[in-house]
Amino acid sequence: DTEVTQTPKHLVMGMTNKKSLKCEQHMGHRAMYWYKQKAKKPPELMFVYSYEKLSINESVPSRFSPECPNSSLLNLHLHALQPEDSALYLCASSQALSTGFRTEAFFGQGTRLTVV
Amino acid sequence: SQQGEEDPQALSIQEGENATMNCSYKTSINNLQWYRQNSGRGLVHLILIRSNEREKHSGRLRVTLDTSKKSSSLLITASRAADTASYFCATAIFTGTASKLTFGTGTRLQVTL
């Protein structure tokens, strides 16, 4: 199974709402990533988890709160977002470095988020 | 922040022709990867080249890496209409047990019949 599953595929939320994006993988990967991608732009790294611990936070605003409850799941909790946060949110997973150097990432299909 | 700049930004070729995309980056890296993205959905990994390698092949793909110039190129030979997509280079920098994967600006490839 080489699949990363993201839910929901589409999400519309108001600026006062709280919502969560979910990501799941069953490849035994111990590194998981959140990226944000605006139209016609490259993906921008937000967070990296390694062995269920937050390893990298690219100075992301606190209205985005990641969580890694176990080695297969990654969540992104959203609260008080702004319209400019509307984007495609991509989750990815890869081997962690201590298990090898095959660090290619497997991506989910993304959640298209619209903040109104 | 972006690590890599790609050129061209857009490339339009006919089926059967070769497509070459270039990537330049700013800092030392552990490996460089190329990804493909269709219609703004998920990215698919194409090929990985380590910093101590100079060239790799995979099917119709050939990638080169010049660490002295901090640049890489991706060649797709005998292109097909199905190759139409956006292509991104991504630099990997190892930090602790994680790999920081940063994407370049991308090249939009259009292959016409």
C-alpha cells in the first residue's frame, strides 16, 4: 500500500469556524509533512513530524495547529483562518532518516480549502 | 521559502520531442528530487539523485546534478501527451531524523499531438 489518504477533499469554512484536516498512511513511514500550495505556485513546507515529534515548523501562524497522534496519522487543526489561507493543503510521508536514506515523499491528493 | 528556481517557467513541445527542465538551488543539499503534479492535485515522485551522484536514469527520465554549480536538469525523452503536467525539483536537507524537502518554482510542460 503506497497511498497517503487525505480527508476531506474539499472544505469550505468561515473565519470563526474550527475544522481539522486528516492524513493517514500505512507505509510504515515515520516522517510526515504538511505543505500549503497556492494556485500556480510550488508547495510550501509548513511542518515536519519525525517519530511523532514535531521536527520542523516553518514559522507557521498559530491558527494552524498540527498533531501526530500516532505513526500513521497526521492532523492539521484550523481555527480563525483568513481568506488568504485558502489553498490546497498537501500531506506527505517518507522514511525517517534513521531508517534509511530513501527520503522520497509520497503525497496525498490534498484538501482544497476555501475560507469565506 | 523556496530553495530552487526552475527554468523555463513554461515549455510547450510536440509529442516525440525531448523536454529539458533546469533547477538551480542556493545551499548545500543531501539529495535532489523531481516530482510531477497534474492539475493541482497530489505530487508524484519521479527520481532522486544523491549529492555524490552526477547522473541517473529511470525509463525516459535522465537527471543530472552539478553540486559545484548548484544546479540540476531533468530530461524527458520522446515525450507523450500524457507527460503534460507541472514538474518541480525539490532539495532535501537532512536535519536530525527529518528531511527538509523544499520545492522549486516549477516548470509547466505542455505536450501537444
